[in-house]
Amino acid sequence: MRKTMYLTALFSALAALILMVVYWRWCWSWVLSLAITSATVCYHFSMRLVVGELVSRMIKQPMNPQNRWFAQKRWETPFYQFLRVRCWKERMPTYNPKQFSMDNSLSEVVQATCISELVHELILPLSFVPVCWSKYWGAFGVFLLTSLAAALVDSSFIILQRYNRPRLLRLLNRQQFHSKKL
């Protein structure tokens, strides 16, 4: 997934640049639409890569998965059942599968869920930045719909982390309990 994201950001940036040059040369409106689309794709992928990298570098101390921000709320379990998260969670792509591998300690995997949730929560409002571009380029509805779609994708990753973390914490608590008994 990592390679795909970098390549998509790179190729969409190159496409936007080339298409803008073609548009300025011949003024074909359909080329402008493709250039704006490419630039928007580039923004969405590049922003996600930058935010993920910044958050990963900024977090130096372990996060507390028990604090109020990360703790699962009472309404979440029925909500996740309604969304049938259990049915689709295995099909979700992972940017860095090694972070969530059970080859790591359970506490490292729990930390990865906290960091991943935080990254996607920061990305969520940034998904709507392209809506501001509609002031210059028009097509407010198109920018709004693509931003909503991007935010929906990030919401699914937040849901996935919040769905998995309580299960991982229960497993971690059992593991710690058994190790203390020995």
C-alpha cells in the first residue's frame, strides 16, 4: 500500500503539471478538468503521506489507549454491529502491515492503533481543503463530493482502529494477568 500511495501521489502530480501546460498552450476545457482532477488526487494522497509521516515522527512517548480519547464509548459497539465492521475489516488495506503484525508485542500493536486513529482523525478535516479551491475553479459540488468520499474512507479507518483496540486490550490484559500468575 505504501508504494501505491507514493506512486499515485507522484504520477498525479506529474499528470497535473503536464495537463496544466497543455491547457495553457491550447485552452481545451476538458484538459483543465483532467488537470484539476489530477491535482486533487495528488493533494489527497500527498497530504495523507505527509500527515502520517509527521505524526509518526512527532510521537515519542507511548500513548495511553485507556484515556478518554481512545476509550470506546458505550454507543460504539451497537454502531459497529450496525455497520457490520466484523464482515469488512479484513478487506481494508493497511499502509504498513508490519505495524499491526502479531509478530510485534500486543502493546506495540495497540500503540499502532492509537497512532493510526490519530493520523486519520487529523486527515479527516484536511480532506475538505479542496472545497476551498472551488472559489477559484468552480464546480463546488464536485469538490464537495470528492472531499466527502475521502473523509468517508478515513472514517472507515478510524472505525477499524476503534473496533479492534478494545479486543486487543482485553487480550493484552489476559496476557499480562497470566504472566503475573507465573
